[in-house]
Amino acid sequence: MFIEWNEKFSLHHALLDKQHQELFDLANAVQALDPAKTDKAELGNLFKEFFDYMAKHFKEEEAYMQNLEYPLLEKHKKFHESIIEGMTKILKEKKGIEDLQKSMKMIAKKWLVEHILENDLQIEKWRKSITVSDEDLHAPLS
């Protein structure tokens, strides 16, 4: 199940949108691997890259929410923490390539797509409601 980025996922923040697109690309790279031709180390490295990039993205997204004084920041942070905990558990378990790919499918669908559509887009609604200027919108996050 490949997931393509499109405008419906956009937060209208160049950096965060770019990071979301990269997360989609990493998830799709795992999906594209042929279990018969891929060793566990290769998949594990790709999975770890996805995990590390997601953790970095969450920090930057949380800084953006803080800058906006987003009222659901703490709830959103807890959701991020649950994603990281789930990925940590998957990485620690001894699994075959097929199981890791199934886990990545779940991550791509549940944690990536649903998280963006159901949670991250609420940030965009909040930003619009408080009419943040374009200068503030694209200011550095950290």
C-alpha cells in the first residue's frame, strides 16, 4: 500500500510539509522492498532512519505548536510519545522482513496518514483561527 503525498495533508508550513513528504517517502521505500531480496539489516536500517526522522519531525512540529500557543499541544505531544513508544517496541522485537513490512504498513496508515489528517490538520485550523501572519508562519521553529 503506497501512500502518495497530496495537498489534503498540507499544513501550509513549508518545513513541516516537506518533513511529512519525507516521512511518506521513507514509508514507501520500506513498502517497495522485496522480502526475497532484502536482508533484515537493510530493512532495520531503513526502519531506524524512519524512526529517527519521525522523532526529529515531532520536535519541530511541537515547537511550531508552541509558537502558535496551540491549546491541544500537550495532548498532541502525548500522541507523538505513543507513536515513538510503539516504534521503539517494534524495533526491539526480533521480527522477520515480512513482519517489519506489516508493521511499517500499520505505521504508514495509522500513525502517518491518520495522524496528519486527524491531528496535524487541527493545527492548521487553529492557525487560521488566530490569523498568524505569513512571516510568523515560516519563521524558524527552534
